[in-house]
Amino acid sequence: MTTAGAPITVLLLAWMDLLDADVVLVLALVLVDVRLALLGSVVAWVSGERSSTRVFLAGFVLAVVAAATVVLKWQLTH
């Protein structure tokens, strides 16, 4: 629920015509990417370990790959 809550809230803004759909899609992508980038650091924190630069960079690479996938899909289907 917490993972999807923020993107759903942002997407609801487009559904209610409060924001432009393209802006909302980018905001939802950014929210998900930030969560992906910080995923390794959060797991390290929960397990009681110190987060390393390597863990953060792995999350950042994951977020970049996810964003590239979304942009590619968007370009191919719209």
C-alpha cells in the first residue's frame, strides 16, 4: 500500500482533471524511481547495516533502467 499510495494519489489528480496527464505520468514515474533508487539503502537500514555507496549506486542504476523502460514503452505505444 505504501509503495503505490503516492503514485495513485498523483494519478487521481489527472483523473479528476486537476493536472495534465503527461505531467502526472512524469510525477508518478519520478516517485517510483526515487523509491527504487533508495530501495537498497532502506533494506540495509532495516537489516541494521550501514548503507554503502555500492548499494546506493545499484539502486540508482535500477531506477535509471526502470525509467528508460518506461520512456521506451511510452514512445512505442503513444
